[in-house]
Amino acid sequence: MVTERTVLNMPKSEQNIYRIARCLARVTRVQAVEELAISSTTLRAYEENRRNVPDDVVVRMARLYRYPWLLVQHLQRSPVFIAAFGEVH
């Protein structure tokens, strides 16, 4: 299980805002794919940074994980946000 302490000690290469939010909410992958109505392959791709997460899925994730900050984090990674404000670290 991922805890806040574990997240802080993760190498940058393993950090993924969607995976972290799910794990902190204690939602399993099985629960997530059922509630989000996506395949396990798709969720894995999102959590391994191999596929961009559509905005509507992020909204559902934020609600399911009870983590509204996920919406802000997602927005900060969008090309439009980065073009307007630069990258947020």
C-alpha cells in the first residue's frame, strides 16, 4: 500500500499523480476499473505514464478517490496550462 511517506520517498520516475491518488484513497485497481468504467489495461497505461488521461476520466477519478486536488494537478500538466504559465514543479 502507498502511504504519504512512501510517496515522498518515491523516485521521480515512479511518481504518477493518478496512481498516488488511487493508492492514498485505498482504492484497488479492480475497484477503480469497475467504477471508472475503463479496462485494467487502460488504467495501467494511465498509471505508467504511457497514455494521457482524458479530462472526463480525471473528473471521475477525483470523485472516486475523493481527491479534488487531482484536478488541479492534471490541469498543471496540460499543454495549454504549460504554454500559458510554464511548468509547475
